[in-house]
Amino acid sequence: MTSSSFFPPQRTLMGPGPSDVPARVLAALSRPTIGHLDPLFVSLMDDIKSLLQYAFQSDNALTLPVSAPGSAGMEACFVNLLSPGDTVIVCSNGVFGGRMIENVKRCGANAVVVEDEWGKPVSVDKVAAAFERHPEANLLAFVHAETSTGVYSDVAALCALAKQHNALSIVDTVTSLGGMELRVDAWGADALYSGTQKCLSCVPGISPVTFSPAAVERIKQRKHPVQSWFLDMQLVMGYWGGESKRAYHHTAPVNALYALHESLLMLKEEGLEAAWARHQLNHQALVAGLEAMGLEMAVDAAHRLPQLNSVRIPEGVDDAAVRSALLNEFDLEIGAGLGALAGKTWRIGLMGHSSSARHVLICLAALESVLHDQGAKIRTGLAQAAAKAIYAKG
Ligand SMILES: *Cc1c(COP(=O)(O)O)cnc(C)c1O
């Protein structure tokens, strides 16, 4: 086999991530590489940190991008806050809650699992009952925006409950950061991780994290060394940490951080609340169009994520055939159902740069065409007008 350069097609990304990366971010990625301890790079790191604090709505000093994907941010939170023998209340209502349980076990801690049905939010009452049964629990972990189902849970209420029981909280905000209301300090959350490829519309492979002063205190008080050398925040702090000299820990992904900086700058320019409102509006337009076609949403309106729309696959429709037709005919990617929802739902992402009227209208047109070709019983000719009516109202 002879190898040659790889030229990917220009897809439209409307799955569960990555989302479309704006040209401005890709351009930043291709700027000259400089040393990761270059004074100019160090000042860029400071700016990234303050832009991340803005995105998280937090003054947390320990806020930085972990040089690895969202899953590494998840692991960073667990390995730094947990010691063997700790008891953790972990909420599971989809794929990512399940991964949290796995992290807890691998830290040698005891997982008290609070289960909720896939497609439903985490039950605050069940978590309260779990704290009553396990007063020794010193951590609560849950997912803000469950990308596997399209549901969000109540961060403020769950973090308040953790505080009431002297426990810290770990919150997965991989899909929520930049796409829906998230106020880390006001809501009293302790350790949060996110990803760059969802509502930040940056390239994949970096995980912003933030730790509250209480979480930092627990890290400093640890007796048992963090099981991961790479993710040990005491060591990473030496490189990213504020005042003192930066010490070499690992080589930061310099160009990927140019890209992250640019995408965070775009978020700041738009304004966080304006970005949240944009995600909401495009979500409403998409839902109006899908329902006009006769499709049904899989999640109750009260708990739907604006950036990840779970749609029921109509009876008799070939899931994989529809998705490959969308990809082959329209260069459009949507997501398949995961786990318990495989074959039952599609997941249409409206994340970051992929949350626009253009994306909504293209997706509705393409889906209508493909479903019509497949002989699905849908109503044609109504979806565009239904979506546009939402935009007309604003
Ligand atoms: C995507 C995602 C992750 C994992 O992020 P990776 O960058 O794929 O490692 C974790 N949690 C949630 C909720 C996600 O949507």
C-alpha cells in the first residue's frame, strides 16, 4: 500500500460531537508552533485560564485544560478527589454515569449507585435518600447533560444536597459547557470537567477542568498518592499554576491550545448568555420541524437538552440506512442511539458552531428527503415552514 496525504470531506457535523469547527479556530490551529515554556506561550496560558473561568462562571484558581479528551478530565476529577475506601454516591441515567461508576471502582472507593431510567433526569429525592442511608459518603458525582439520552439534571439542587451532607461534587459538563446555563460558583459545584469538541466547537482532545477551593483543599490533604502520575493535579499545578515559575510537567498541545483559545474568545465575543439563548432557539426550531414531519422527541420537554436532540426512530425505518444516506447524499452526520437506546433513537446535535438556523434547515430538509425515500410515513413539505415560524418569532 502506498500512503498519501489525507483530505477529509467537508461534512456537516450534527451528531453528539465533534461539532463543526469554525474556520477561525482551524486557522488558529495552523499558526507557528512555539515552545511550551516560551514566555509568549505562558501568557497565552494565562488568557486561556481566564477565558475558561468565564465559560465556567467561576473564580476557581485551579482551572485549566487537561491535555487529553473529556474522558481524561473525568478521570482527573475522580483520581484526585477519591482515596481508597471512600464512599461515593454516583448517579447513573445513561452511558456517562456508567463510566463514572467504573472510575469510582478503579479508585478503590465504594460506589453507592442511584439509578434513574435512561431518558429521565437524576432524581434529587433518590440522591437525598442515598445520603440518608450513607452519611459516610464524601462525594456526589453526576452528569449535567447526558449526551447518550439528551437529558439534563438539576446541578444547583444536587450540589446543594452534597454541601448539606459535607460532601464534594463532581459534575460532568462535557456537553453542557457553552451550550446551556452553567454557573459553577453560584451553584456551588466543586469539580467539573468538560470537552472542547462539543459546544465549544474546538478540535477534540482537550478537557477543561475546574476545582473549587474546597476541592483543592481535599487534594492537598490527601495521604494516598494519586494513582495517575499524569493526571495528578498537584504536579499539573506546577505547570499551570499561577504565581510561581512554571515547571515542566508534560509538553502542552501547543497548537490545539491556540485553537481552544480562539474558540473561547469567540464564546466571549458572543457572550455566554447569548450563546445559551442561541442553542435554545435553534433547538426549538428543530423540534418544531421534526414534529411537523410527524416525528416524536424521546425526552420530555421539561428535561430536554437544547444541544442534543433525541428523536424516536419511526416504526419500520432502517436506522443505519437512514444515517448512511444522510452521510453519503448530504455529507451530514447525525448520531445513533447509544446503549439501551441503540436502534430506538437518533441523536441530533446542535452544538456550538453547529447550532445555527442553517444547520437546522439543512438537517430537516435532508432527513425529510431520506425518510421519504425510505417510504417512512412522514408528512412532507411542512418542516421548513414550522422551523422558520420559530425564527420569525425570535
Ligand atoms: C463526549 C462525552 C464525554 C467523553 O468525552 P471524550 O472527549 O469523548 O473523552 C464524557 N461525558 C459526556 C457527557 C460526553 O458527552
